[in-house]
Amino acid sequence: MVYEKILLSIFLILQITGFAGAATLNVGPEQTYKTIQSAVDVAGPGDVVSVSEGTYLENVVVKGNGIMIIGNNKEKTIVDGKKTGSVFRITANNIVISGFTIQDSGGSGKEDGGVSIYTGNNNLIANNIITNDPAGIAIYQSSNNNEVSGNIIMSNGRNGGIFIFSSNDNKIFNNDIKENVFGVYGDSARSNRIYANNFINNKDQAFDNSGMNSWDDGKSGNYWSDYKGSGGFAVLGGKSKDNFPLSASISIKNVEIPGLSAKQQTQEPTQTGTGKSTPGLSFGTVMISLILIYYYNRRHHDN
């Protein structure tokens, strides 16, 4: 009888809590969450914040690890910072930001950006249009091993398309970086890898004061719209060089986001009105039910 009670208790707990899997939190005028911030605040590791098309006037702060924030359509899913801070400020690890137009940050501090990563590691910024910010992407203060790929980063201000300060081992590739004050600005940054990007008509294409970043991958570098010479492209700062500049611009490819379903990869709308889900619950319930039946039959057979 004791065994049956223990197993029944386990079964009831699993019925209540479920085998919790990654949840999808939907954001939009007709969705469960009306703002991106409200969904981010309750999201946990592995959860997807899925944002419908529209314009969101927000300054989103991301503090929890392991959240994916995915826009439905990067041309039509717009997050505007109202010139009152970073549009997305990340102080966490393993965050994904993908599928947005990100614009109009500024006004609160040096590290303001369309996306500002502050002491955050292993984040992915991909498949966005980032424009009209003091810095399109600010990678700031010991933010290491982040990846920036598949973005159009254009018409950003004093700190450039991408601003890297005191951060190392970040990977920047497969981006259109154009018409910014600086394309990429590296300040006290080391071991960052910047290659396979298009640098087009930036006022200053790039700056690197440490001379300890890589501007090619050892075989190919970046396309520089103003490069006409030979022997490599000299990066401002006096110590760095792209040793293998490309002769023509490259096609920027959409980045596949790890952990998303095929439907989510295409950024299709999700079901209206859903909150956090527990997709493993049905399977778990079946398994525990089978175990209960087995032990119940065994006990009665022994008796």
C-alpha cells in the first residue's frame, strides 16, 4: 500500500508540474503578452518570445539567461527605443535576438545601442535591421564569445555600426555594415574575429586601437567599398590589417537559429493567445501511468 501511495504522489506532482519543456510566449495586440518586456520578464531558459508584426515602443531589458526573442518579420516587426536608452539591453548569457528592425536608441549613456550587451556572454544577434542608433550593436565591458551575423547594420552614429569595448573573442561575420560613422570600432578589445562582412560607405570603415583583433579568417577577409590597392586593407589605429580583402561584396545569408522549429525558423505567426506550455506533459503522464499499472498488477499478483 505504501508503494502505491508513493507512486500516486509522484503521479499527481507530475500532473501539476508536467515535464516542462520550452515554452512559446506570444507578443502582439491580440496575443497573451502585449509588450516584449512583459513576456521577457516571465520567460525562462529555453523559452521563445515570439513577437508579431507591428511597432513596439520599448526599451527591453533582458536579465534572464537562455531566452530567444524572435520577430515575425524583420521589415515589419519594429522595436523603437524612443531615444531613451538601448532598444535591447542584455545583461545575461545565451540570449538570441533575431527578426527585428531595431531603431532609435540613445540618450541614457555611453553604451546605448540598438542592441547593448553589457557583461553578457554567448549571445547571438542575427537576422536584424539595426539603424539610427548611437551604436547599432554595443558589446561592452567583458562581454565575450558573442556572435553577430546576418544583420543589416546601417546609418548609426558616433560609436558606429558595431562598438566593441573591453570585450574579447566575439565573432562578427556575414553582415552588411554600411553608411555608419564607423563600421566597427574596437576599443581595448582583443581576439575578436571580424571577417566576411561588407563594409560599404561608412565614414570611417573600421578602427582598432589594440591591434590584437583578426580582420580575416586566415584565408579571406571583408569587402571594403573604398579598397583599391594591394597588400591588404589597413584598419585605422595603426596596428591592424585585413590581409585578404575581398574583391566584391558578398551575399548576406539568413542565419539558422539553433533550437527553433522549422516553423519558427521561417518566423511564421504562432497560435493566438497561448502562454507558457508544457509539451512533455502528455508523454510523461503516459509513462507514469504505465508504471503505476505495472506495480499495481504486480502487487495484486503477489498477494
